[in-house]
Amino acid sequence: MKYGELADENIEPDRAKQIKDNVRAVLDSIALAEEQAEREKSSVSLLAAVKTRTTGEIFAALEAGVRVIGENRPQEIEAKRQSLQKVCAEKQLEFEYHLIGQLQTNKINKVLPYVDCIESVDSLKTAAALSKRLESAGREKIGVLLEVNESAEATKSGCSPEEAFDLACEIAQIEGIELRGLMTTGMRGGGEIELRRCFSSLRELRDRLLSSKNKGTEKCVELSMGMSGDYKYAIAEGSTIVRLGTVIFGPRTF
Ligand SMILES: *Cc1c(COP(=O)(O)O)cnc(C)c1O
């Protein structure tokens, strides 16, 4: 993949229309799922997962109502952020930038100055490294979510559910680290029962953290869970952020 090409601001009108139609359909579908789950209107926010997508494609999604975008790779943030900031400044659109992919400590400087929230923190080591680099990144704090591997798949990132409570409490006390919630990915190939079990387990963990009244856990409210194939189950189980790529942009070609 050539990262430079991802900064391309141009987009064919047909492609832009397709993305905008998809965003509107997804927003309707989220609203319906909220209603069916008897949840408050607009209690779920849509994060567009934009790995491999260009600035032009992302901008089309923003114009259709997306307000949060999530990148997986620090290199993609580096490639796109200037062109994204430029087009958004021109059109007076604002967005929140999240990192949703794994973060190695040697890549922290590439992302820390630019993102609002890192959803993929899964160790004390990463949280401590983030805290240490805040000053040189020119900021006082950074929002994080603790990623939990609820489905216990060996290939996945995230801390284990057993260690998650203690880890969350420790991370929440680190200077400059604002623990805003938890993140997980549903079991790959899982059916409704397995998927909902992962999601409800994350919700229970969040509720335990909030009611613990431990220092720093009072802002741990977000549940980032649900992707294109399983977001309706996630919303039924209390998700507050769904991370959608394929249903907005179509299948990934690389
Ligand atoms: C790609 C990705 C998504 C979105 O996946 P889709 O199935 O395309 O909706 C969500 N979360 C993470 C961490 C991802 O890497």
C-alpha cells in the first residue's frame, strides 16, 4: 500500500454519493436499533473505521453526518491528517479522531499530538508510555479506552477479561490518562449468543468500574463495540460507539 495516495482529496461523484447514501442508511439503522432496544435517541455514536480509505472518501462520510473517525495504523494518520484538516477547515466540519488499532510504544509520537482518543490501550506499559510523552506532544491529557479481548481469541489484541478490572483501575490513576470507557471486538464468526455474551460481559465490566468509585473510573462510560456484521447486537447490549467500515465504504480491496 502506498500511504501517500491515501491523502488524495479527489473523489468521483458516483463514489461520493454511494458513501453518503450508505452513511444515511446506517444512521437510520442505528436509530432503529436504539429504538428497538428501548435506548435513548442518539445514545450510540457512529465511528467510521477508515483504514485503507482516502481523504476524499472520508470527507464524503463526514459530509453525510459522520463525526468520529477511527484509524488503525499510525502511518495512515500521518498520511492523511493534513489533507483531512485542510478540507475540514475549508468546509467548517469538525470531527473526532480516534486510534482503534494496536499501538506500539515506538509509534506514540506519530499519533499522540493528533488524536482525541486511543481506543486500543491494553497494557499498563502503553498507558504509562502515553502519560510520559504527553508533554512533548503538547497536551495535558489523552482519552483512552481499555481494549478487552472478551472472546479470548489467541490472535487478538486486548487484555484478558480476568485482568481487566484491576488494569482499568490502575490505568485510570495515571497522570494525564483519562479512562473514558472500554472497547472490544466480537467473536469472529460467532453467532448471536456468543456475540451478545462478549458484549454484555463488557457492559457488566463497565458497570462494575463505575460503581466501584475507584479514583479515575468516574468517566469510564463508553462501550466501543459493534462492527459491520454485529452492531445491532452490540446496540442491544448497550454499545455507545459502533465502529463501522464495510457498511459505509464497501469491501476493502487491500
Ligand atoms: C476494520 C475495523 C472495524 C470495522 O470493521 P467492519 O467489519 O469493516 O465494519 C472496527 N474495529 C476495528 C478495530 C477495525 O480494525
